[in-house]
Amino acid sequence: MIRKRIIVRSVSEYPLKGMLTLPDDLSEPVPAVVMVHGSGPSDMDERVMKMTPFLDLAEGLAGHGIASLRYDKRTFAYPRKMAKTSVTVREETIDDALEAVRILKKDRRIDHDRIFILGHSMGAMLAPRIDAEGGDVRGLIMMAGTPYRLEEVVLRQLKQAAGSRSFLRWIAGLEYKIFAGKFRDLYRMSDDRARKKKFAGNISLYYFKEMGQRTAADYLTDSRKPVLIMQGGRDFQVLAGDDFQKFRDLLSERENTVFHLYPDLNHLFVEGIYEDILKASKDYSIERHIGDEVIGDIASFILSVK
């Protein structure tokens, strides 16, 4: 494979280090994906402790003749600068993903008619919006996404934690009550009021309100683009029996939609060890890598779209 370091948004105040990974055979233009991170600061490999899902995917897909572009998330590259601003997902994620798509569309080695957005977790939630707001890609790969609003997922995770056996469960229960109160009447608040009310750190309630105006499912029902929706059965952050199943129910009549459930895999699409959300750090501290089955399913989907 060929690895080429690039800069995303090179002429902006937030240039981002990136990596373009290409297959060895470039005798004709190849399909490509832009990788969009989950929530929180993240480097181009989407490193979570000992896990590097985007690195695994980039190198695995290259073996199938598919290029990829990944890059440091803005909140990872500029934590102090971003902490001084009140951001929405547009500044945090969407604008940079759109620029990454534009870079691929200008590259002669890339088949411009077969560029895909691959989003993981919150990146999956945003992938249909990125496409609708200017990405205009060929299709979407959504890994561990949800059709729910972000604040609904946050509250559900806190409720899960409060029901665990960990001694930290009482803290999660307290946080649930605090944040449930903050989110109450969120969509009846004025934008100005939501901007003034803080969720945590520099994140205001407007971050949630702006994002929650339309969910991933809302965007998908208005789109005819091919979509691959993937889910791990041992994921305790996004749930197979809830999020994945709701996607299947909502999109059952939608054409060009492929669903893959991996019973033994967790949120990072490696074999899950624990089932308690409060043991995430233990789960992710043991090095594993995304396997051939997941990478093969993504490659098959991309190569099947003409």
C-alpha cells in the first residue's frame, strides 16, 4: 500500500494532519472513503487506548483496492483553541469532513463517482448530514450509529451505568438526574438561551439542540444513496437490540440499504470482553484489531456500488 501524509484545511486557521492510504495498483482510479470520527477529541487513527480502528480500516481496505483519507479531529489538534469557542458539530466535524471529500474529488487517482463517507459512532450519526450538506458522495458506511438524538443516547448511557454493579454507579445516577434536568424542554428553548446554558466544559446545550433538529434516520429517509449499517452485538454504547433494530424498522422499505450485525463485536468492532459500560476502559486497554470479516463486508459493499 501507499501512504501519503497530507494536510486537510491547509489554508485555514485549523490545518489538520491527515493520511491518504492508497492501494498499490493505481492503474485506474480507485474508490475511496473519508473517515469521520466518533465523539470527543481523536487522532487520525481514532485511537482509543490500545485500539486504532481507523488505522485498521485504512490498511485493510487498501488490500481490497480501496483508498481512504483520515485526519486528526479539530478538537484533538487544537484543544486549547477549541475550548475557548462555543462549537457545534459543524465546526467540530462537518466542515472538515466536507473538505476531506473535496480533496479526494480533486485527486486523479480517485474514482470521483465512488467516494464514500465512513462514519463511526457519532461520525455515523453525522454521515448522512455531511452528504446532504455538500458532501454529495456515492454512499455511506455507518458503524455503530444511532437513529436517536445525541442527548437521548447520553441519558441512556448514564442510566445503564447507574444500573451496573460498579461502585461508581451512584455517580452515574446523580449525573443522570442533573443532565436529564438540563435537557428538559431543550427544543422549546430559544437558541440564545441554549447557547448560554452549559452541558459540560465549553459545550452548550445548543450543541445538542442544533444537532438534534434532524437525526440520521431523518436524513436517510430523504435520501436514495446506498447505505451500509453495521453494529456489534456486544456494544454497550450503542445497542444492537435498540439502535440497530430501530434502524432496521425505520428503513425496512428503503432501497440500497444493507445491514450487518456482528454478535461478538463491541463498539470498536473487535471482540468484546466486558458487557458493562463502566468497564469500557478495561475493554479498550487490551490490544485487538478489526478483523477480516468487517473489512471484507465494507469492501464488498463499496465494490458492489456502481
